[in-house]
Amino acid sequence: MKRAQTDRDVADQDVLTLMTHAYTLYMNGDPIGARLEAARAAAAVPRSGLAQAELGRRLMSIDEHDGAETAFRLACDLGVRDADTLHALGRALLAQGRPADAVRTLGQAVVLDPAAGAVWADLGRALRDGGRARAAVRAVRRAVRLMPGQAAPRRALGDGLRDAGAWLAAGAALKAACALDPGDARAWTTLGAVLLDRGYPLEAQRALVRASRLDPTDPALLSHCLYARIFLPGQTAAHLARVHRVWQSRFGSPVPPRPARRPARRMGGSAALGVGLLWAQPEDHAVSWALRSLLRHRDRARIRTVVLNDRLRDPDAGTGPGVEPGPTWAEIEALADAWLDVAGLSNESLAKQVRDRDVDVLVDLSGHGAGNRLPLFARLRPAPVQATWAGNAGPTGLAAMDLLIGDAVRTPPSEDGHCAERVLRLPLGAVTYEPPDDLMVPGGVSGGDPVAPPREARGVITLGTMAPPAHVGDGCLDLWASALRALPTARLLVTGPGWADPEAAGRLRQGLRARGVDPKRVRLDGAASDGARRRTLPLLDVLLDSWPCSCDLPVLEALAVGVPVVTLPGPSPCGRSAASHLTYTGRADGLAESPDDFILRVQKALYAPRIPARWDAAAWTESFAVALTDAVAALAGGDQAAELHS
């Protein structure tokens, strides 16, 4: 017996007939034609709730998210306000980068159908996209209970747990997701990130390579592979350049033409160089401190700044002493000439924002790090000059990236042949640092008089490190163990949230034991806040840098309170951050030339005067502005170069 057609069946057929041509055009690689055909079809769809809901689903299938939202809202107005339609509307809002609106809509959907696991999973995704990590975990746990045999909720749970810092639980959830669906590239990607967080760079690299092979069309996956490589031993600039070329060949060709520079000078507009800064780092990050200094001290007649904030604040995050003590968002927003929240925007929408703001130089602050926007630079090239600075320390390999802003230590001239960009070496270092007022040292504040080493009061030598587990491989343990064996009465204090992971802590202790160091000499502090790190610094006699990937902000903070730092520069730019800071603050005594020299430098550092370092952020900012303006002039050439110096 033939089943009787329902009203929904009729709506499906009506919409399918009208949308067939649009879907065919989309699948044949003509999204513009599909969009036009879909608009004509949408105008002819019957004005019924069921038909509008089905139209929204068909529009979603061709990535017409704006039109889908309109159709779903009309369906709700016409009486089809069920959980399925609200779920679909929430997904359309997520696709448009509107997590707050999606949370409200999906919250209504789970009220109507609390047993809908897929809705809980998407609610978790919306909460996570909105920066609400802990709430996202709660929602996704509900989805896992409702959908125990499916991989997607477990992958989403792993994402949320990683954001919340629960790396061990995140790894378990992601391994389960990969077992349920071995073809899920996103699950392998996040598993790789978690393995890297926990100090397993080789295993992380394998997971990330697998993800990239599962989805070779995603540039972010190959960027993840590139980023993870810097934690492996032996990764020189030449090795990284080869992988950079793979990224460029896949995702950066053909190279888009350089857009013309704005004609403001000829039209009587501002003569200041328009600098857009694409910022996605946490506040308490070396990049954020350098950005604050640049904004504070720039000559507004020379540089006009637009901060493009590509990171959402977590409204669930705690507040109080020791929590996010870096430059506040409000402070950086107040210092910038213009501030745009761009998190969730598509690259196309972001490119339009850049063009509308007359940006002369667009500066990337992430490199190949997580959440980067390198396809924006490689494919759309929204600014006449594009530069990378600070975030990932080294080159990107993009043919469309004009400048790498660095210094002679991070990227020496001998490595120019491995850079696709022209290296712009700042004479006072790639970054500067202005310590916060509450960064105290015994007997005074940073920049004050010499202070006594803590061993004189405590009667024991304390070597310390703030390196996360990702930085601590076999080569790093070899260095630290050699220093501890040379100082048999010294202890090692290891601080940072990653060391709360029992596996990471156990691996560190076992590694040192295998190298002849009694684990009882090691104290691990897994305190989660950056304030706890700062309180630890004055207790250290010497800060040991990690290898082959160097530390950044902890080294700056240690220098600011007068703690001696010893580093063995690594083979790639990311391994020379500490070397750069030591060089440009006059602390070259902490630069080791070999593992044996590392031991000698540590021993000598015990007797070095503990004089807090000083940075001249105003002079650094002036050197930045001059170097960048000259570089833009050189790239512009001819008449434009003359205009820039007029």
C-alpha cells in the first residue's frame, strides 16, 4: 500500500523542483550562478512554514547561510517553530560566525527537545565559538550521553576540554572519537594539538599529518603540521622552508596582484601609514605586550593603527589576583586608533573590512600558529603590503607575504635564502617589553637596583623553568640534567599549568632519573595562573630556557626582575626568542654556544649581579616605525616612494 503524502512531503517536492538547478550549479563549481538561481527559486517558494523550512535546508546545502536564516525565521513566523527548525536556524547562525545568536536559538531548541543529542552538540559548539569553554563542555557531555556511539560529540568534547585546560581528559575523548571514526580529520587535528600540549611532539606530528592527508584541501591542517615541527629536534630553517613551500604550492598559488596604495596624500587625507594588526593572542602573551608598547609610544602622525581583534573573551573565565594579568582588551582598544572585532568573520568579510579602513600594511601576528588567517594573506591580499611579526617568530613561506619583521638574532642574514619574505631586522630587537607595575622583585620593582640572589636567604640553589611540556623533549632534558649533575646540591623548580598533567610530570621525573638526577630534587608546580608564575620568579637563582624551542614571555619577565637566564639557541627562529631578548638587553653572558658551554654559563650565572633589565619602549617603537615606513617605501617604488618621504 502506497504511503499517503504528508504536508511536509509536498513542501519537499515543491522546493526540490525549484532548487534543483541551483544545487546543480553549485556542485558544478558555479557558486555565483547557484546563488542567483537560489534567489529566484526562493522568491517562488510557497509561503508556508513547511516549505520555508525546507527551503532553508536546501539553501544550507549550497552555503547560502544568509538566505537560509531568512527562510528559517519565516518558517518560525508561519508556525513551524519546532526543535528541528530552530536547530537548523542555529546552524545557519553558526555558519555566519554569530555564536551568541546561535546559543539563544539552540537553547530554545533543547528546551523543546531535551533528548536531541545533535542539538546539544551544536549548542556546545556555539558556546565554544563564543569563548565559553566550561559551558561548552557541559553541553557536549550531554550530547555524548545521548549519542554514545557517535564520534562527533566526543570530538566536540575533546575540543572543549582542551580549551578548559583538561588535557588528559581531552586526549581520552579525542582518541575515542578517532576510534569511532578514523576518517574524521578534525578529531585527529585536535588530538595532535593535545598531544603537543602534553609534550608528545612526535606523536602529535603523526596525528596532524594523518589529519592533513585526510583533508588535503584545508590549509589550517597543514599549518598545524608546520607549527608542531618546531618542537622536534633538528628542524632547521632549511627543513621548515621545504614544508613552507608545500603550503604555498597548495594554498598560495596563484599569487594575487598587489592592490594599489590609497591615494590619501594626493587627496589631502592623512599622511600616516595605515597599519592593521591582526591580533589573536591571549592578553598575557609576549605579542600582546609588544603590541601594547607599539600602540602606546607610536607617533600618531607617522602610524595610524587598526587592531583587528580575532579572539573572543571567555565570559565564564574567573577574575581576581593572578588571572590574566596581561594588557587588558580595554587598554589595547583604547590605545588603538580603531578597533574591530573580527572573530567569526569569513576571510572575505575580513578582507573587506581591511580595504574599507584604508590599511597600507596588514600585519599577521600568528604565523602558522592556531587560528591563523594565512589564507587571507595568500589568496585575498587585502592590503598593498603584508607582513608577519612576533607570533610565530619565523617566516611563513607565503609568496604574498612581503615582510618578516624580526631581528638579526632570530633570523640571521645567513637564513635569508630560506625566507619567502624580505626580512626586516629591527635594530633593537623584534619585540620590546614594558613590565607591569605589579611585577615585584625583592627590595623593589623591575628596573630598580641589584638584589640579592635567593640562595643566600634560602641556603639552596634553585634552578627553574616555566617551559610547558611541549618544549621539554629529550634534548632539553639532556641540557637540564647536565646542569643539575654539575650542581649536585641544586634543585629544579618547574612551573606551569601543563605540569598538572600526571603523565607529563611522570615523564619529566623519569627522564631526569634516567640521566642520573634524583627526581626528589625536582619540584613541579602545576599552578594554572600567570600570576603564580610571576610569584615564582623571585625564588629562582637561574632560569633555564628550553630547547630546541625557546620560551618567550617567561624570559622577558625573568629579565625584568633580574633573574639570570641561560639559553642554548635552537636551530630555527622559534628556538632563538630567549637569545634575542638576552642580546638586546645586554645579557649575552647567558648565551651558550654548546651543551658543555650551557653548564658553564649556568654556573657563572649564579654569581652574576641580579640587575633588572630595562627596555626603552619609546626608542624601540620609533625604530619600528622608521623601518616599516622605509620598507613600504622600497616596496612601493617610484612615485609612491617619493610620496612616503615627502
